[in-house]
Amino acid sequence: MIEPLSHIRAMSPYALSQMNAPDGKTLMSLSQNESLRPPSPLAIAAATHALQNSALYPDPDWRDLRLALAQLHNIDADGIVCGNGSLDLIGNLARIYSGPARAALVPAHAYPFFKTASQMANARIDCAEETDATVSVDHLLGAVQPDTAIVFVANPGNPTGTRIPLSELQRLRAGLPHSVLLVIDEAYGEFADTLDERAFDFVESGNTVVLRTFSKAYGMAGFRVGWGLFPNGIATQLNKVMNPNNIAAASQAAAVAALSDQDYMHETCALTASLRQAVTRDLEGLGLRVYQSFTNFVLIDMGSVAAAEHMDRELQREGIFLRSQTGAGLAHCLRMTIGPQHILDASIAIVRELQGERQI
């Protein structure tokens, strides 16, 4: 049997949530940061209509979607590239701009797929310390090496939920060598857009890209639509390695329709923020630390690795799945998606009971 490349053989598969509810228990997932609401009814209707033409290949240039995004965000449609989820774009950027002689730099508690994508490219991965689970520009700049080629930063972050202000992103870009590509992943950007700190203007520098997705605020994780704004030169290279016809026609139609229903998306973000604040108050009232979040999840400091593991096990006994953060260097924490109210209530009730037992 033919052997794989050595760097691929050495990798572990990307870890997704493993959710198997015990017999007799209903699966309740708060582990994947999925939206607490389905997509806009307009998106569902558009996708249903598009299915009538499923014998045809989808638009490989995503023209309608790019034009709708450009109009909404007042950006250049020619600089927009769409992917099969933002993971598609992250993976291809790593393939193009990192490799055996080019290193990738990420924050210590970065979105794990940044590392996976860099490993697939056979690049060395350097990590910069964070400050209180928040990206540190000083540590990132201090970790830059002569062969650093690409820096990945999620803002807001996953799994932390924290963010740095626009001024810090500006300081990061100014402090990096011009030859280093900065990738700003804004998968949760819509939840923080009320702060009015636009990052798309960074792209004008020619060495920065900004990524977004329809999976979170638009509730369209199952449609697999991501996108980004790229300098022209980088967009040209990206299109060379993208799979043609990468986004299904129904998904493209749904995304265009979702963009036309901004009221629905903003309602989702507002409802999420309200529930997030309530969950934070409840958890803090139980003596737990919750990091400030600008996303649709919260990161809970359980106090110790043992406490986090015990809480995770007990929740799973009831069919409730949060997300352990061992892989992100936060083994003492659990990440809780802000999901439907009844699942949040059930989770909080179990946490309250277990916290009460610990204090006896």
C-alpha cells in the first residue's frame, strides 16, 4: 500500500464534537456554536426554489452573492472570494502562503483549524501567548520569526469569545513585516458589528484578508457558505487552488436571500446577546468565571481541569453536550453555545446542582 506524506501521517484528524446521548436521553447540543434560530424564511424559500435547477452546475464565480455582499458592506465585489465555509478559505490560504520553508503564527488559544490548515501545508506553527484568554498584539509581534509568512487571528476569538479593538488590529498590522500575510477571521463578526469597528479597510494594504461566514449569525451552518475580502493579487492566487463549483446553487441562492433580510439576522444577534447576558449572570452567580464574549457562545472557567472534566461528564449523562477546550490549551474551561432557551435552562440547572454539591 502506498504511504502518505510523512507530515500528513503524523497529523491527527480535526476533532469535531462527538455527541452520543445516553439511552433514554434526548441529545441537546451546545457544543458547535450553531445558531439558536433557523435561517431566514426568505433563505429557505430561495434554496427550495433553486433546487428546481439542480441538474445544472452552480455559478463558479458566485456573481449574485458577491454583488449582494459588496452592496451590503460597501466593498469591492471583485475582491470577494467565496468558499465552502470559511474553513475552505483558511485551508487554501495556508496551502498558498505557508509550507516547509514558511511558518504560520497563531495566538495560544486560537481556533484549532488554523493549526490544522498549517499542518496540512507542512508549515511550522508558532504560538504567541495570550493575556487573560485575549489575543496579545505584543506577544504576537514578539513571536514573529524571519520565516513567518502568515498570521491567523480570529476576532472575536473562538473558543474564547473575547476580542481586541480595531486600534490593536491596526497596531498588529503596522508592526508586522509587509511580507507577512495577516488573516483576520471574523466568523462571529456580525455579533460585534454594533461596535462599528470595520476591518474590511485593512485589505487595502495588500497584505491582509478578512473572512466571514453565513454559519453563525445567519443560521446557515448546513449550507456551507463562507466568504472573504482579498487584495486582488491574493484573490487571483486563491482562485487557482479553489475547487470549481464549490458552493451549491441552493446555498448561493439562500445566502443572497439571507442578505436581503438583515432585520432577521439582527434579531438573531440581539436575541443571542440577551440570552448570553442572562447565562453569564446565572453562571457568575454560581461562582464561576465567564469570559466576556462578543459571540454566540461563552467560555466558562470551571476552576480546574478536574472540575471541567467532571462537569462535562455529568452534563453528558443528561444528554447535554458542551465543548471541552483541552485542544485549545484551556482544559479547565468549557465552551457553551447560546442555544435555545430550554436547553440553556436545563444546562444551568445541572451546573447549579453540581456547584451546590461542591460547596457542601
